[in-house]
Amino acid sequence: MKVLKLSAQGVPQSWISLEHAVVYYAAGAVRWELGAQVALFRGGHNARTGVQSQIAVSSIISTRGVPHIDPFGQTPSLTNDKLFARDRNICAYCGGHFHDDVLTREHIVPVARQGVNHWMNVVTACRACNHRKGPRTPEQAHMPLLYTPYVPSLWEDFILRNRRILADQMQFLMAHVPRSSRLLS
């Protein structure tokens, strides 16, 4: 289980472990929190009062300090897992829905024709369509794209990079996803 760490302004910074979140709580660096309590850590007993220390960890925490991520100045890293999730495991050519192990990263302008490995030049394709298209453009292969590629926003990237997102974390992230996002459909 991961905790969603935000800047004080509410911008996603990273997915962190429960233990890492406890360090922020113990250091007094948690500015505010959202979501459900996901863990309770117990410490030692106070010698004077006998009360045991406890730190309750929420699923979303905001920390003090300067943000490390500019939400508008970064392009998310491109991985097959994130690409397939962006495209909802749907082949851009035949429209079929496939499992990850049957899908490929398809370059719209092939690498052999100086196509780049960038979000705007790649789509998800099944192996059969990728093979059929070969080193040609969609126009040359008479295989029009069924959807348009796009660069995921920071919010979408946080969704795409974590497979085990809690409901309250997903609700928070989805509230900031652009209306044009394929993740909303």
C-alpha cells in the first residue's frame, strides 16, 4: 500500500511507503491530510504518563516545504504499462481490447522513418495490427487510427504509475484529471 504525498498546494509529488509517511508525521512535516486512516503505528510508552505513542497515517498527506515537481513543466516517463493504461488496452487500429501480453508499443511514424519514442507518436496496438502495419505510416498501410495519442497530465501520470490506488486517492486524482482524458471514459 502506498500513500499519496502532495505538496502544501495539493500537487502530487510521489507515492511513498507507509514507513516513509510515518517519518513525515514524526518530523511534524505533515501540513494536512485527506482520506481514510490506512495504518496505525504504535511506539513506546511515555515514562511519566504511561501513554503509548501512536501515529495514524492517512492515505493522502500534504507536506511542508517547496514542491519538487512542477505540474506543468514535465512530460511523464513513457513505459508500456502506462501507455497500455492510457489507451485502456485497446488497439488503435482494430479497436480490440487485449491483455497486456498481447499488446505492443506502436510508433505512428516508425522509428525506421525517424519517428521518435514520445507519447504523441505512440499508441497501443495488438501484435497482429503492429505486424500488418509494419514500417509504414497509418496512411501508407491504409490503417487509420481509431483514437488520437496525447501526453498524460501529471494527475493522469500518478494514476497510470500505480496499480493499487485506494478509492479516496483515486477520487482525489480523478477530480483534477483534464476533461479530455481517456481515463474518464
